[in-house]
Amino acid sequence: MPELPEVETIAASLRNGKQGQPSLLGMPVQAAQVLWARTLAGIEPDSFITRITGQIIQNVHRRGKFLIIPLSSDTLLVHLRMSGDLLIERQDHPLDKHHRLVLEIPQGWRIAFNDARKFGRAWLVAEPQSVLGALGPEPLEDDLTVDRFFSMLRGKRRQLKPLLLDQKFIAGLGNIYTDESLNLARLHPLLNSEQVSFDQAALLLDSIRSVLQEGIRRQGASIDWVYRGGDFQNYFRVYQRTGLGCLSCGTPVQRLSVGQRGTHICPSCQVLPGH
DNA sequence: ACGAGCGCCTGTCGGC
DNA sequence: TGCCGACAGGCGCTCG
């Protein structure tokens, strides 16, 4: 489910609280339950519970698609993968069958990691870099300049779409925002990264940023049965719009498969050179 | 270095 | 109605 804008939205609501739901800042973890052991990466349930209990939540932020929750002495890292979500709910609310991890916090609240497909993971580590160390640059940070992005692209010989999905190359993009960014930049997902011109690299970086920022502004996208509350899905240019008209030229949007991922393009706006 | 294929899981949807 | 395949916002692994 979540890509950068959805994770950013979740981090902000856990940090700041929202209507009918407290901020987590300063809250101690009073008890923990592990309902699906494989949700925990590199730690057994008993050790996890012992170690996290009593630690106080210092902050909630994001790096790529990871939620980062610094505690008194360790850091809790959460990756929601395809179907995960972090919910704040009352302790007397019945446990959903998809809850995998539950942390009890004061005043009758709890944090629930809900994840139907069980792909999500949580880490409890002293050093967050041990998990986050290999991530590529943040697309919205100023240190990712056009010059740097251009040389990153030219330094690889890869199809643009799988490259943008590679979290070691750039952090936070997933299937939706990659398709949207490539369409906005009028670049074909199979174009080789070493063939991208400087101007195209500049346009692509600009497109990535504008799509991510609009996603954040709209609090992410809500699709299918995994609903989050954002409404960016109503503003998609190509994603899941197969057969509908391109917003720029009216040509029907095409669906193809790239790296075993459903991929959406406008065949008129996104042309592969020499084809 | 790169891409394809597959495994991990559960749920939904469309076709028959 | 039931069954069956395709598909799903991710990522790590193996194999050429």
C-alpha cells in the first residue's frame, strides 16, 4: 500500500495526533503483544517484548518508505510493504484478525500494526543505520541536485522504471508514483538510464517531486480495500486508468508489464526512441 | 551489472 | 453459487 506520501502522512499523524487520537510523543510503551512472529526482523518475540517495554517514544519520522520511531535507548523501524498500516486505537477495541503487533501506551490507547498480507516488518535496533544504511537519496531533499541525479542516471545502464523502484537508487518511490512521474516527464519506463539527457533528467526530477508533493498534500492515495483516507487516487494521470484518455492528449492509457509490475503509460506521450 | 522468475501472504474481482 | 486465475501500493533471493 504505502509509498513515500502515504508513509509521510502516517508519520505526521502519529507525531502530531489528529482528531480523536493522541500524539505518540513522550508516550511510554507499557506492554507489547506479538501476534505474528515473522513480523519481527532479527529478534524473537520474547526479547522484543522485554526490550521495548518501558521505552519512551521520542519522535516519529520517515526515511524512504520506513517509519522511524526513536525510543529511549533503541529505535523501532517499521516497513509496511504492501498492505501494512499503523493504527492508534482504544485498548478495549477487539483485536482485528490482521493485527500482527500491538503496543500498549497510556490512557487506554494502543498502537496496532495491521497487515493482511504479512509482508510488513518491524525492527528494534540500537543503530538505525544498520537497516537504513543502503537507501538512496531522499527525492524531496535539496542535496539531490539535478547534476547529481543526472550523473546517477548516467552511471547506470538500467530501464528507468525498475531503476526508480530500486530503493538503493532513490528512496520512497513505488509503483504508483513511478508511473505518474514517468508520465509527467513524458519518459518511457523502458528507456535506458544512460540515454537520458540532462534536460530529461531535470524534468524527471521535477516530475518526481511534484507528484510526491501532490501525493503528500492529498494525504496519499486510497485504493481498493486498503483505505487510508487520502484522495490522491482521484488525480492519477495513468495509474489504473487503462483505456481511459491521457490527460494531455486523449490517447487511451496502455497497461504493460515491466519487471513483473503493472505499468501504465500514454503511448503517444511516452515514446521509446527507435520504436 | 542487469533482468527475469519466484517466494512470501491474503484478499478481491471478473469470467465461466 | 462456487471455482479458478489474475492481480495487488514491496522486496529479497537465485540464476543466467
